[in-house]
Amino acid sequence: MQTEDFNAIVERRLGKIRETLLAKGKEYSGEAGDSLHNFKKGQKMTGRDITPAQILKGFKLKHDISVDDMIEGQSKVTPYLIDEKIGDVICYNLLLEAIFWESIGEMPKDKEKCKHEHLIKYALAHDRNVIVTECTDCEQIIHTEIIG
């Protein structure tokens, strides 16, 4: 596949994901405006010691099975299925990312706005000849140097 075609697929998918998550986000967020409402409510409704991430995993399973059926030739790959099933899996993975961020009480760092004021240098454990400079604020690797 030509890079131009691949880039077009990526741009189209990103637009569709944005549309889907914003539109459904309003529908699923409940009165409190919590985008993870369904997973938290599902957690409470089970009456079991289960996490929102585990609830999401169950919701996502049918989509993963559909994609697996496409991969294994048990479902015919059609433009509709590519669009629908791949989009569903990507959306669930983004929701899972949000659950993880909320669970650690942080939000992802904006690497583009970071001024890289706090840097550390270290050698890679598996190759001491590689020195890495990393920003501790945004966790971005700033520079890699091979020595020796």
C-alpha cells in the first residue's frame, strides 16, 4: 500500500473515531457527564469485585471476536465490516486508555507543550553503549547517543 493511501485511511479513521466518541459520549455519559459511566455502572450492577476495565473487556469481547472471525476467514471481509468492527475496537481501546488514566489519578502529559526542563541521562540495561536523555516531565526521549 502506498504511503499516501495509508495516510488517507488513518486520517479518515481518526475523523470517524472523533465523531463516534463525541456523539456516543453524550449518549452514554449519563447525567453526571462521565464518559466512563457505563463501565462504572456495570461494575456496580455485577455485585462482584470487578473493575471498570474488566467490564469494558467484556463489552469489547464481541467486537474482538468479530475481528478475529474476519482474520480467520469465518466472516467475509467487507467495507462495512472493516469500517464498523475496526472502529469499534479502536473506540474501546481509547475508552480503556481513559479508564487506566483515571485509575492512576493522572492525565496524559502534553509532550508538545513541554519545555523539557528536567532531563535525565541513563544507559540502556540491555546495551550500555546506548545513552538516552529523557524528559522526566513528559517522559519523552529527547536524544539517543551511541558511545564507544
